[in-house]
Amino acid sequence: MTYEEFKGELYRIIMQQEEVQGRKIMLLEKGYTTQDEQMLNMIRYINRITSGREDNVIHEDYIHVIWGDGSIRSMMNWDIHEYFERYKKEGWQKIIPELLLRIQRSGLSTEWLHLGKEGYGKTKDRLILRPINYHLNRFELEDSVYWKFGDIALTLYGVVYDAEDDYMTMKMRKEIIEEWDISKEELMENAFQNTVQLMPPRIYRSTDLKVRHAPEEGVFMVPEGIPPYQAQTKPGPAELFQPGNEVDGTLGYRLTTTKSINGAIAIFYPGVKERLGELFGDYYVGFTSIHEAVIHPVDQQSPLCMKESIREINAAFPKEEMLTNRVYRYHTWNQELVEI
């Protein structure tokens, strides 16, 4: 079977399965684009998570699955070339059951929303915080729970599905949360802890645009990644952060998380700002999207240049990806992050 034959057959087989009922199945072929803004946003999202680019053209062949009522980030994206290579080695009997199982799991993933007062016990390990722009989302935030920092809203979400490349979240509505009889502080603190555990912080050079990094890459927090016998002595900066590296300092460092999704929240993690202060001294923070922050030592970049660059980036990409145009400075003397 040729690749083109496999592509058509895979799409046909999936479309015939009962498990896909209520879901939109799309065959996105290399070179595809559209004038529809909603579809363009989806294409940019696919390109960002698969190739690190955010342009308007599909670069590989995919089967794309979408479902939900709009409040759930519900989509799966399957690289057809990858499954063709597996097909040649394993045959249909391995591929199709795996794909259908992934769809079935997602369909069962929201039962925990409908348990009333007992729901918190089932839900608390799924709660996380996501950073979104307050002003662009202020109307829907009226029915949400969040902490506000400037024009950034750290908003309460529930993880609907998290397996391999499939990651979906849903904004938690007040009407569900009010049934739990849990204080906002307890709720948000628990979500914050979950977020840190599920998505530890990472930092990379701005020139390092790999889509996937090994788990040990970009580790900068102590004691993470430090053997127990070394943890008693404070390590110096890793080679990545050697002082005086003006090229890297000028271009900046990307602060995100291991998932690289909604990774801008990493700057708010406990101890992260302080640890970056140990590595860089005073530094500037800008947000190029909801997925990452850019870090510059203060003696190696101009805040005015940062603001201009961030405005240009935010104007070029979808509003859903924008976090803020503001730039902040971290002062090591009082350990505060303030807008400049």
C-alpha cells in the first residue's frame, strides 16, 4: 500500500467508527490553508506545537479530531506519516485500536464535573492555573475563578485529558465550584501546586527553538535535577547561564514549562523569580505569548526595545495567544517584580 492509499484508507476507517460520533474529523493535507479566521487559528496552533512555527499553512498531513461545546479545549492531532511508518511494521491491528482508545478516553473525561458536593474530591488533582489576558477575556472571566496580576489573569482550569500529545483543559465555572464549599484560597493554592507538579519550569536560549526537549534540558531550579549528595552545596549557574554571555543575554532566554503549553505561568511559580535573580541579577520579563516569557539581564537589553518587539509579536499572532504587552523588572534587593 502506498502512502497516499494509506492516508485515504486511514481517514475512511476512522470516519466509519462509532467512537467518532459527535466529533468533527478532518483530513488536513500538506499545503492546506484557508481564509476562515477560526481555522487559521487552529492551523497556527498545530504548527506551533508540531514545528515551533505559527504560520498559516499546514506543513504535514494530519488527521484532526475536534469536539466539545466550545468551553473545552478538545482536539487531537495525528501525524499520518508517523502512523504510516508504524503501519508498515505493525499493521492495522495495532494502529486502529490505539486511535479509537484515545478517542474513547477523551469521551469519558468530564464525568467528574457532575458530582455536585462530592465533586471536589474527584476533581482536585485535575485543577490547574492557566495565564490569560484579563482585558480580552473579562466578560467570560465573570463566571470564572482567577488571581489577577496586572492585566494577567491566572485562571482556574480543569485538565480534561492528558496523554502523550493530547492535552485538553476546560475553564472551571463558578456554578460548579460553588457546590464544593471550598474557599477560593484553598482552591487556588491546590491548583497552583498541581500546575507546578504537572508542568515543572524550564528555561532555554531564545535561539533554541526545538519543539521537544529532553526532560533534563533547561533545568534551573534547585534541588530539581541535583543528586541528593550534592544538594547541600549550592551549585553555581549552569553553563547555559555563565555570566557575561552578552549574545544570549541580548537575545534573551525563554522561560516556559516541560509541556511548553501555557508556559508563561512559570514566572509565578514559587522560587522561580528568586532563582532567576541568582542566575542573572536584576532582569526584565516580557511575555511573547501565553506559552512563554522572555528573560533579559538588565544590562543586556533595553525595556523600550522589548516593548516594541512584544507589541509587534502580539499584533501578528492570534489574540488567544496574547498575554500582555507590558514589561516587568525583577529587583533582587527586595525580590519584587514590578511593571516598568
